[in-house]
Amino acid sequence: MLKKLFSRDKTDPVATPPKTEAPEQRAENEGKGKSSERRSGNKKRRAKPAPSAWSLSDFPVPEAPGKVRFHDLGLDDTLMRAIADLGFQYCSPIQAAVLPHTLRGHDAIGKAQTGTGKTAAFLISVINDLINNPIEDERYLGEPRALVIAPTRELVQQIAEDAKGLTKYTNLNVVTLIGGMDYQKQQNQLSRDLVDIVIATPGRLLDFTGRGDLYLDGVEQLVIDEADRMLDMGFIPQVKRIIRLTPRKESRQTLLFSATFTEDIIRLTEQWTYQPVNIEIEPDNVATDNVDQRVYLVEEREKFQILQRIIRMPEAESVIVFANRRDQTRRLHERLRKSGIRCGLLSGEIAQNKRTQTLQQFKDGTIQVLVATDVAGRGIHVDGISHVVNFTLPEDPEDYVHRIGRTGRAGAKGTSISFASEDDAFLLPEIEKLLGSKL
């Protein structure tokens, strides 16, 4: 870890030399050293990928006023080749604001809504640093160099999918750890090869560290995504335990992202980050202009019939229906299925392998309708969703923004329809206040 810290010193004039360890910190680190000795039988090296003939000249992007090209950031060619494959030419506002700092080793606190490109912002920084600072000494299994924590399984899987796309031309190994999936299969990923990036939900990550299958004392980069959602879902005590297993904040790079910043989140950022840069990206509109937002004032007993009519419209090619509770989604899914509608269910009570299968069926068009709760709906990034229906209005206005953000993506047009009945119409004013306009 000193190598990492000295690397920050050379490029970061505000960094300070390593502090003298407190006795309790020294004891903890000594214990970590013993755990490394226990792993001494698990040494392994991986072959590097064959050299690529690709060069930046194969990916021409013209300079544009007011835009930052990925070419301008000095990224490694293997990473740039993956970026070219993904069709990224210019940075989004959050990427343009945060990457010049994080690529130099600074900690960062980012305020940005979903859909702003923050995932690519932190992944590009992490991957480029790992490529440029390879470890020549012997390494051990189960010791990641970078750790990304996210609150939901679907979001973890989406981040991992993006990470694998960006590392396709490197020898970096990405491992996903989530609850609801077979523990042994995930453990096998760690025992087959050295791991560079672990992307995980807090609970399952602690399962692995508690059993001695994963050690976080070598983490150089820590990413905490959707910190506000972590707080809402009660994960902060688990996140605190995880952070205590990583090196001190002066000896790692920490990137934290949140859509909102409460006093609690601000206090946590002060504890977890070291002299961070603060980046706030406020969208021009809280809700995208690509989404046609409508509210239907209906009686509770009329909702299902109207929902059926919406789904059967020719233009309703791909629909997500949101409800607030698991029992509501379960009943909705069953009624739609009995009505002959190809639909799937995403909620916290569904086994993870089934949720993954359902989401894939939705992506490839095998099912037309996805019924989901807010927790399960986080991390659903599927292009081509034509409609989002709020069968029940969300109690948290921020969830309304996240829900309708599932449609109108990648420049496409989308429609959101919200049912307001005698049971929940009182929630509309707070949603309109957040949006800054009447629905």
C-alpha cells in the first residue's frame, strides 16, 4: 500500500506522508499480515493477454467546443479500445468533471442522478489506475485491488457488466458477489484466479470476509455507489464494517457517489474520504425531456383494467410496472399472467437466479411486461423500454425520478403513466415540487 500512497504523492501536491500507526491500528495490520501468511499456499500468476495491434488512430474523434474527449484524458490504449467498442466519444458532464481529478489519485465525492454516466466515471478511473500500476510482487488469491459496493443485486450486476466491457482487452479479473446466488459458485471464482475488482452487495461481501475467503487489506481503490440508497436500506452499519477491513483512508483512493446529500451522508463522507474533491452535477431537468409524463386520476378498483388497456396498446412494446410493496407486485404479476400477458416479476422475495433470468428475458423481448418494486428496479438499465407505469405512487419523490428514468434512455422517447387514486393522490404535490412543474 505504500507504493500506492507514494504514487499519489508524486501527482498530488496536497497529499501527506504516511502517518504513524496507532497501537490499535498496528495490531490490526499485524493481524492482517498473519492472514496473508495463511494464504501463502494460494499463490498464482496469470498470463498477460497477447499484445494488441490496435492504436488510437483507429478511433478518431474530432475536438468539439465545450466537450471533453476520452482521448484528452491520457487513458491506457487497452482501455481506450474498449471505450471505442462501446461507442463512447465524449465525456458526460459527471465524467468530464470527476475524471481529471480521480485519474490523478484524488478522492472524490460525486452528486449525480442515475443515468448521468457516473458508473463509467468511477470504473474508468479504477481500471486505468490498475493497468498503470501493476503489482510485480507475488499476489494471493482472494485479495482484490479494487472494491465497489452497491446497495442492490441488480445494480451490482449492471456495474459488473459495464466493468467487464471496459476490461475486455486487459488481464483484469472482475468478480461479482451478491446474495441469493450459490455461495460455492461465487467462491470458485475467487479460487480459480487472482481477483482485481470485486463488485458486491454489503451483506454478501461480509459473508466472504467473515469466512476468510476474501481479504480487503490490499484494497487500493474503494467505490461506494448510491450512498443515499445504502442509508435508506439500512446498510450503513455493514458498510462501516467493510471499510474497517480496508486500509486507512490516507492509503487508499475512495470514490463516493450519491443522488442526494443529507447531513448523515455528509458526515460519512468526512469519515471515509481523504481531502476529496466535491463534484455536483445538477441535471437541467430532474426528469428527462425524453419522457412524456402523464397522471391518470382513477379509482382504485379501475386500475387493473386500465393497466391492461395500456399494455395492449401497439406502442407498448416493453413495459415496467412499479408498485410499492412485494405483495402488490405479486398479485399484479399473477393477474397479468392469467390475462395472457407475457410478464415477469422482480422483487426482493424472488431468488436471485430467477431474477437474473427474468431480467434477461425482458431484455431480449421474451416477456413484454416487468412488474417490480423500487429495490429490485434499481439498476435496471435496458434500452428500448417504451412505458413505465406507476401502479402505486412512490412514497419517496426521488423514487419517482428513478422509476421514470427507466424509459426515454439513449435518446429514445418514452412514456410514464402514474395512477393517482383515493389512496395515494396526496403524494402528488411532493413529486411535483421535486420536478418543479405540475403533472
